[in-house]
Amino acid sequence: MTKRIENFPLNVPMVAPSGIVSPEWLRWFQIIQSRVDEVRQEGRKIYTGTNATLTTRDLGQVILMDIGTGNYTCTLPSVEASDLYSWVKVVRIGTGKLSIRAADSDTIETTSAGGKIWCNENPRKGANVQLQLVQETEWAITGGTGIWSVS
């Protein structure tokens, strides 16, 4: 999503004679700050205490799984050739067990079709894994932290 920010106050001095920032420039800075806040919210989803089933709309995003001490699963989306080289990053927050399951006949590294990887490293409270679709049915681990087991 690209938004153009208009009305740059070039014709107004930034600092008024009184030494304070002019109202036009204050509005401009507020517009910029609100856009920065919007950008910070894009590209991530948060799931708290629940399983997650991703769709292809979630590709290219960071998925935050706040699982506490529970046992939850994040299921990857069903993908096709047009999704090749897409990625998703899953972040485990908490000390519980987080499983990431492949959809359909897809694999994650050396898993069987529809297999899973999981992290239940305790007392580590955070772990993450970045996955990239390298073939139509194959996800590769391209980065992360924590101990992720494969089945």
C-alpha cells in the first residue's frame, strides 16, 4: 500500500518568529507520524492463545503467536506455483509448544507431506522461524532462533 503525503508546507517558515514550530509544520509532522504508525502495523498479525490457519494473503508477513504456556499450531497456507519464493515469519512468544504445519502435500525442510516443525524450548520465551516457498510444495527454513524439531 502506498500513500502519497501531500501539502508539504514549503511556503511557510518552519519556526515562527516566537521560536516555536509553526502550526502548518506541526500538522505536517503529525501527518508523517500517523503514516509511520500505519506502516508499523502493516505486515504483521497477532494471534493470542489460539491456533492460526494462514492464507496466501498472509505471505510476506510476520505472524506473532502469543501462546503463553499452551500448545498451539500455526498451519501454513495451501500454495501454488504463483506463490513461489514467498515467505512468512512465525514468532513464538511464550514457553509453550508451537507447531507449524504444512498444508496439503507440502513439506517443511525434511518433513513428510503435511508434516510439521515445532519448538517447545523452555525456558526460552521467544523463538522464530522464517520460511520461504522454494518449490510449489516445499518450504525451506531461511532463518530463525530457537530449537525447531522436524517430523
